[in-house]
Amino acid sequence: DIQMTQSPSSLSASVGDRVTITCRASQNINIYLNWYQQEPGKAPKLLIYAASNLHSGDPSRFSGSGSGTDFTLTISSLQPEDFATYYCQQSHSTPPTFGPGTKVEIK
Amino acid sequence: QVQLQESGPGLVKPSETLSLTCTVSGTSINSTSYHWVWIRQPPGKGLEWIGSIYYSGITYYNASLKSRVAISAETSKNQFSLRLSSVTVADTAVYSCARRFLGSSSWFDSWGQGTLVTVSS
């Protein structure tokens, strides 16, 4: 199975901050990387697919980049509704696997 | 609007079989463009893909659970189901159903709210 890691595991930030989350795959996954946002008690929501494509309806302050083994999710200006846990997920190989998550908390 | 809703017992005894159903609305599970999947998340832990079913009935399972898992679909009711046998406390988790888009890449684009299943005597 492809192992996914994320850093940091958690971060504290203020509204308006620029936030960057990193995801690394244990082998080359090309651009087959998705990002999800999960608010407490809710289902995950797709944010970014195929590394850099913003899911329909999601705010443009979210962006994704990367290919191969290293990927980044950036929130350009953190908003109150963005405090949540973010997961990356590879779709290169079966089984699809997720990173352990990055919890974004209010500073 | 696509909606998925899990249903089933919230408490299962060790060694018994966990059974959950996902009811889909707003779209048909008889689609060539999607897999219908089960994913779980143990308390405080990460997300684990359990398995998928295609409209044709073909199933795919996580090798770590394959000997205990069965996913089936009832297209007339627009539902698909999960059975996990011989459960232990390690199977305690929030179980979610989801839709996986199939294309040049794939992603989970719609999720149910999830249902907590506790394994305890």
C-alpha cells in the first residue's frame, strides 16, 4: 500500500493568515492526489482533486500543487469556517489511502 | 443534489457481524461513472477505505479486511450495503458511505454523514 504522510499534524493560525499543509507519498503518484476538509462531527468534503483542481463550489482561497511524491495545500487567507482537519488521499493505486490529517486550529 | 445516508445498528457484539446500508438519493447507483464505497474512521484515527462496488456488481476490497467483508447492492432500492464479520473492538469506528468518481483520476465527491458503530459486549 502507498503510505501518505502529512505535516504538520496540527497548526494554530489566525484569521487572515496564509496556511500551507504538506503531503508526501511513499512512492510516485503522479498527480493522483486529492484533498478533503472535515469539520468536527461532519463528513469529509472534497476540496481539491488531481493535485490542483478546485472542486466546484469551493472558495478560490484554497489551492493545491505538486506532483510525484510531494504535494501542498494552501489556504491564502484563513477564514473562520476553515478551522477543520485536512486530509490528503492518493488515487494512484488500490487501496486508496489517506494521510493522517492536519488539524487547523484557531490561534 | 446527491445525498447518501447510512443506517444500521450502532452497537455490535464481538464476533458478530456488522451490517450497514447506504441509501442514495439524487442519483442512480446504476452509473458507469462511479464506484460506491465504504470508508471507516476509528475514534481519533485516520480514514480507511474498506471497499467498493461498481454498478455491474464487481466488488473491490481492502486486502486487510478482505476475508471478513462483503459489499452488495440493491439497485431497485438505490442502496448498497456492508457486512463485516467476526468483529472485534478494533472495528469500532465511524462508518461512512461515499461515491467515488471514476475518470483519468478518481476522488470521493459525495459522502454520507457517517454512523458510529461500537463493538462491545
